[in-house]
Amino acid sequence: MKSSQFVNRVFREYYGNEAYKVTAPSMIEKREFGFISFDNIMVRHKMFLNEKDLSSFLKDFVPSDAYYSCAYYADPQADMDKKGWLGADLIFDIDADHIPTPCDKVHDEWICGACGFAGKGVMPEKCPVCGKEKFEVSTWPCEVCLESAKEETVKLLDILTCDFGFAEKEMRMFFSGHRGYHVHLESEIVQTLDSVARKEIVDYCCGLGLDVSFHILNEKTREAPHSHSSVIRDLGWSKRLTLGLQNFILTAEEDDFRKIGLRRDIVETILRNKGSILKNRRSVKGVGFETWKKITEHVAKLESVNIDTVVTTDIHRLIRLAGTLHGKTGFKKVEFLASAIDYFDPFKDGIAIKKGTATVFVFNSPKFRTGDETFGPYKNQKVELPIAAALLLVCKERAEIIE
């Protein structure tokens, strides 16, 4: 009870002081809003005419989480089949939950809700024991996870600008407040796209169905990769595979090739002829077409983007409201320039509460950072922490409040 009251109080103080800074979406009067209460009740089909009304609601309701629709509606308050869909922004959600990292087997756990089978790392689509799809998941927003999400986001931004031609001013960039990033496209050109068209965009970004033989390998002559004497294929996936392959050959070591499944003698041949391969962009004796195809398919996975595909294709999706607090961390969703992503620090720039301390009893916590301070690891310890650090632990159910 003390812990829930603590979180509620901190959130109430935040919205009491900062609700007016919460960024309302464009065309606010045509959006549906949804809120989760601290009793875990979802309140949706809400509508606001202006930013002031939204701010007042946040101060009074104090949500654990706040959302708005990517869609525009004629009547946002109506039932779904009567809202009158007018269009929707194109939203990308890059979340560490969908990115395998070395650390997820340390701090991420899942338990099947049906049979109780448990595991660590990325949650499977179905329980390997009973086949059910309902899980209880415990994750942690560590620096490695968020750096991985940032790397995926950088790849996405490059595809959107270079391959699809969107300008930076057409893209809005956000830290989600938890384990990833959101990219919003509000351009009129995407607003009327249906789910099928959005799925095509997703497939392109993810490299789904990509035939590397078509783009870069010469199956007829059995040479690989292509030799383009004066022109590198400089568009789309052809360019990405060409440059990605060159970079992989340049930087990869023996273990990197071996992980793909190549024989040691083939790896040695590639490493021995690395200079020639990079200079002439053609195959070498002893390295056949199938080997190059295997390498290029691996490069395609490196160049593709891990995104939550359901979010992008859902034309009615609710997305977290910028400037509001995330109920699983106490961090806020923050907007920043796409060009500044390399300098964005989620553990510093995402901190909402910067004053005060709280005493907590920590059950189990990995080492973590908020702001410029590092804490933990903790195991069954009483400790006094800055509010932001204590809030993170309590929200993640790693600690309970004492004072």
C-alpha cells in the first residue's frame, strides 16, 4: 500500500506542476485519448478540444499511463465502428523487447500464465511446453538494451530519409519512457494509407522477403558479389547490401564468419583475400556463390530494422502521450530532434523527478543509472535513493517504499 501511494503521490505532484508542459498532438480535437488509472482501469474514447482541457484532465485524473490515437476521427468519443476514421499517422515503435541482446538473459524473465514454465531472455511467441501465448513478463531498461534500441532507430531513420524520401522535419522522434523509441510521421502522404500499405512499409524496413540474389549476387555467372566498375547500385536495399557487405568484410573476424556457419578453410580464404575482395568487389577462388549468399543474407539481417510490426500496421493504435510518465518506470516520454539522437541520454533526459529522496527496501536490482549517478546492484537491502531511482525500482516491482 505504501508503495502504490508513493507512486501515486509522485505522479500527482508531477502533473500538478508539469501538466501544462505535456505536448498535445496535432489536430487534438480529432484524436481519441485513453488513460490507465492507478486501479488499472482503462478509460478511453475521451476527446479534448484544446491543450488546456487536456492539461486540466491530467491534473485531476492523474493517470499511470496516458495515450492518444494515431488516427484522426470525425467523432473520437463514439464507439469504434462509429468514430468515422479520417486517416492516421505512421508510427514506428522500436522496443528492446523485440531485440535480442546479451543482457536480456540476465535481467529479463517470463513465466507462462497457463503452466508456469519460466525462462529468461526474449519472450517466445508461444510457451514451449503447453503452447499457450499468455505470459507474465519482467523486464529491465538497462543501458545495453536502450543502446541497442537506439541503433535500430538510427537504421530506421536512415531508411525513412534515404529510401522513402522523408525530411527530418516530417519526422517526430521520442524516447518512449521505458525500453525504446517512437518515430511519428504526420505527413499527409501517409495519413490515408491502409493497413496493407503500412505492412508493405514494415516489410521493406524489416527486409522481409528480401531476395539478396536479385540485389547483389550474380546467380547466372555464379560470381558474388557483383562487380560494378563505375557505378555502385546506389538505391534502396541494393545500396544497403553493397555497403553492408563491404563493411562486414572489412571489420569481421574469424568468429564472425564462423557464427554464420562457414567452414574454417573458407573463412581463412576470405580473410587472406580481404583486400582484393574489397578492391575489386568480386569473388575469389575457393569461395562459391552459396557462401556469398549466406554472408549476404547475414548482412541483410544486420541492415534490417527490428520494430514492433503490429504498432505500425494498426491504423487505430493508441500511442503514449509525449510529456507524460510511464507507469513502469516513472520516466517521461521525451521528444527530441532526430539529428540529435546520438547525444540523447534516456537515463538523464528521461528523468521527470529531479528533487528529493526516498528510502526503499530493494528485493533484487541490477546495477543501474539515473542522471549522473550509478546505483546497485542490490539484494534485500534498505537504501536511500533519489526519487527518480526509487521510483524506477518501485514501478518495476524490484523494491517497496519504506519512508
